[in-house]
Amino acid sequence: MLDGLNEAQREAVLHGEGPLLILAGAGSGKTRALTERLAHLLESGAARPEEILAITFTNKAAQEMRSRVARRVPHAAQRLWIMTFHQASARILRREADRLGYPRDFAIYDTQDQLQVMRQVLGRMNLDEKRYPPAGMLHRISKAKNELLGPADVRAEGGFFEEQVARVFEAYQERLHELGALDFDDLIGFVVRLLEEDAEVREYWQNRFRHLLVDEYQDTNLAQYRWVRALAGSRQNLAVVGDPDQSIYGWRGADIRNILEFEKDYPRARVVLLTENYRSTENILKTANALIRPNRLRREKELWSALGEGERVKVAVAQDEWQESEWVVRRIEAMRAKIPLSEVAVLYRTNAQSRSHEEALIRHAIPYRLVGGLRFYERREIKDLIAYLRLILNERDDLAFRRALNVPKRGLGTATLERIEEVAARTGVPDLQAARTVAEELGGKKARDLTALLDLIADLRTAKESIPVSRLVEEVAERSGFLAALRLEGTVEAQSRAENVESLINKAREAEGESPLLEDFLAKVALLSDIDEADDADGRVSVMTLHAAKGLEFDCVFLTGMEEGLLPHARAAFEERELEEERRLFYVGVTRARKELWLMRALRRQRRGETVPSVSSRFLQDVPREASEEAVLGGGAEHALPPGRRMAVSSYLGRPSSHVAAGDHVRHREFGEGTVVQVRQSGDEEEITVAFPGAGMRRLLARYAGLEKVEP
């Protein structure tokens, strides 16, 4: 079992009872160490399969771990709980939800469902959506839930807006309860509530799981931290794996202190460092080590590799974003003979940056996949069929009923729905039940069509325990007339939608290998992330944000938009904690590359419809000279240059002095005129703080600032 493991990995695998912290650098084989530890627990007799819970942050990671365990311990794999926080919570609540007044067949509402519920709530409360945007209200409520706060806690913050949020929060939860539904945050929050407040529930689940393994622990929020702590109990057989240097989700509640202060929470913890990198060459790792070193919120470690020095990291400057994208694509064309397109990634900080890259790829007929685009389970036909499945599971799911009512079109439009909702409101029953009453009142074809829909749902509710999920999907697609309508339409689009239905059936069939239950399939669908749905590139270049790239790796990576305001993002430029997270995001991007890494910026870029000068990212100053080199952009990509001008090259290696002092009046090409507040030395860099009337206080590096002194 230990063949091929390094000394640190062996230590992690063979650790016995008690807490274990595995600090695993990027590409250091943490998945293998975690998998081997799980297998060792089984093979050594330390735990039975049903006594182990392994938590990952994505379904994709869970599937990878499950397949590895299956190869090692085939007889045990299906009895293990290897899943995400949300999936494990959903499964726990299938047993315990009635203790909280919810049905065990509760629905799990995704982001679109939550928006529908919020709009209903705001409408009932006569609150203007312009003043109280539904997405904004959901974000505020989600933040409170992740901090395990309720409406009363929000109200206690004081203020008119907080009072309104608390009222909406209460109404939103009441509506979810009426629908027999939970949102993503409820799944975890409700489990924490049960574990912390119900001794019987806590004892059952602590005894059930004698060993708890948690991957990506640096990305846990407060609710997940309390979830883990409650399950670990006094036994503390808890092994967590993570890397503080890759904590990049603070904006959605992740707290890096959870991993940095693990030893305070668990004083008996053993700490193992995994620093040998099996992914990247030495020059890439030297760059990664150098750029992350200035961060304070971290545990010191140096990644190293036995893969050799490799190519130097290339640093290059384009005239604008269009030239940046054009050159990237021409470089990809030049390397196609030696690197498959599936091993190439174009990364950027914000979604808006994808436009120029996509246009250049399309112009040169290079196939690509946009990670984070329209996901499979967000396609209309898939959402339609999933609505039927949700109704089969939970007859209180009014949102699912409204979607299924007239799909395929059966003449049951707005008037019919309004009548059903009127009966439901008067009698206090779900829309599905109210529809029976309305069907009896209607005549002719509408009555027959509505009754046929209700009979189909009733038949499949009865059959769901005895037939597999894939068969349920087939029955819905055929008996509802859904596939027949697509065949009748006969268009290319209809054919594509029919093929997507077939894909859904296949996905349901694959999911049956993990669980035959409809509720588990629906939970999996609702809780999928962008990365989970990112199929293998399969001959396509990957185009994605840095956040979406977490956990992936490529032979060649182009990291574009290395400019102030993009990376680091403008929102983080002057907050030390947020700036460190931006630096970690850069680190994640760098460590995606195995062999070749390009760091690219533009001298000017379109922002808010206007072309403005760009300032080089302060992070570029940390790229070590011995591991990098300047790259001259060429190869016919000079379309944006004025006649007679050569392609610009990076000037980040230069170190001019500032020639300004506090009190001087200066002009900046982007921020206009301002007053120098402070000039200070930071290492071998000179940093200038300037107050700009139109842009606020800005901290600039002298060598990038291009400041011009002006008379006051």
C-alpha cells in the first residue's frame, strides 16, 4: 500500500487515532494521501466502511476519491459516505428533518428557485424589487445563515434596512417551509442545529462516523466548521487536508482561520506538511513560492519538484486586451503540434475578460470550452424534466408544479394556474392537490390533460420505490408527451434538446451506481458546481476564471489581465486581508501549470465602454528574475499597434525612483491629478500614496505609477 508514497504521505496515511492536520501544497498528492489513509483505516480494521465519512468540496472530487478507493478496496466503496458537505447534510436530514418540522422528502432549491421564492415573498410584502433586489436580499440572508444567524440576530443589528431584511428573512423561511423545501444554506445550518441542540441526534451520528476526513479545509465557513466540530465530538478522529495558500473563497464566507488555528481547536493534533510537488517544474514553483511569501496569513512552506527546472515563466505586455487575446491564440496555434488543446488553459480574474478570448478563438477556429457558461442542468429541457422528478418526490413543491403544468404545451396556461393557486390559497393545500379540484371543474380537453398530468405524477410517486431513477426519467419523457413534442417539432434545436434528454437518462443511470434513490439523485443535481459539470476538455482549450480553475491542471497556462484593478481586483486593493486573498488567487493560477506559464498584461483596456490606461499588477514585482524572462509578442499579432511601432515588452524589471515627495501635486494617466500623501520604502520598492479627488486614496508603486509632477 505504501509503495510510491513519500515520507510525509506515509506519516499521514499511518496516523492512528486523534486529530490530524495535513498541510498539502498545490500538486503535492493530497488526494492520494487522503485516499490511502481511508483505505488503510479499512484494511487495518480501524473502521468499517459505514463508520467513515469523507467530505470533499465538489462532486467531481468525491467521484475521483470513490473510484480510487474502489480500486483499492472494491467490496467497501459503495458503503462509504464520500460526498460534499451539502450532500452529506441532505442525507442526514432525510432521516432527521421531521424533528425540525420538515418532510423527509423535502425539495432542495437551487439559485433560480430561491429567486422565484424571494420574488413571491417581496410581492406579498409589497416591497419594491428595485429598492430590495431579490438577489441582494438572498445574498444578505445567505451570509447570515453561513454565520448561523437567524432573523432575530439580523434585527438586533439595528437600523431600518436590517429590520426589513429580518422581516423578509422570516417570510422567506416561512414560504420555504410551506413548500417543503430547503435552500443550500439550510442544509448545513439545520444539521448544525440538530447536532448542537439534540443530544439523541448528536450521539447517533457521532457513533455512526468514527472517522471523519475533510478535504479543502481552508475553504470551510463558520457553519461548516461547527458542523465538523460537532460530528468529531470528543473522539476527535478527524483528519483535515488543506492549504492556507489556496484559500480563495473569503467572499462567500470561507474563513482561513479554521485551518490556521486548527491546533488551537485540537491541541493533540499531529501536523504533516506535504511539500513535494508532482505537477510543476522548478521554475514555476520558484515563482509560486516567491509570490505567496509576502502573505502573513499562512503557514511557511516551500514547494519543490524533482521534475527539473523546465522553461522559464514568460512575462509579456500587449497594447490592449484584443492584442493580448490575439497573441494568446496565435501562440496556441504554434504549439498545437506538441501540446493537445485539452492541455491548454486561458485564465483571467473576471468573467468580463472572456469576451476578447472567445472572439479570438472563434476567429481562428480553435475549439474551446467556457467553464462557468450555461450548465447542463440549467438548460430548459433539463429543468423541465427535473421539475417532474421533484414533484414525484415532494407534492408540496409548487415551483416544480408550475413549471411542469404546461410542459409540453397542453393548453393549461395562466388562467388555469391562477384558478389552481386560488383554490390552494383558500384550502391551504399544495398546488398539486388543488389541481384535482380544478380538474373536476374544467371541461373538455383541459380537464383531460390536467387529469392525465396528475395521474402520471401519482403513478410515478407510487412506482418510485420500485423502479430506478433512469426509468423514472424515461417514463416522464415519454408519458408526458415531452419527447413526442420534440420529435414533432423536427428542428435541429429540438433534436439537440432530445439528445440532452437522453444524456439526462444516462446521467441518472450513472448516478444509480452511487445511490438508487430519487432523493439522492435530485440532491446531487441541485448541488452540482460549475467544476462538477466541466467535462474533460476533449480536444478543446479551457477558458475560465481563476476561481473556476481551482483543482485543475494543464501543461500550458496563459494567465491574462495581470493589472491593477483586475488582479488584484479593485475592491481588494487597499484591504490587507482581501489583498492577501487576491495574492492567493494568483498563486492558484500559477500552480495550475505543469510545464509552461505565461503572465500577460495590457497597456490599456476597455472599462465601462471606455479605453483607459492600465497599471501593471503589483504582484508581478514578486516574480523572481532567475525563474522568468521577458517575452516579445510577435507572430503577426500586431494588429492594434500604430504604424512603425514594435510590440511592447515588459518593463517590470526596471526600478526607477519616484522623484516626488509628500505634498507634491502629481498627474496620473488614469486617476487624474492628486496630492502625494506619503512616499515610503517597502523592501527595494518605493510606494507612493496619492489622494485623487475623483478616485480616492491610491497606493502606487513608483516604477509603475508614471506620475508627472504638476504645479498646484
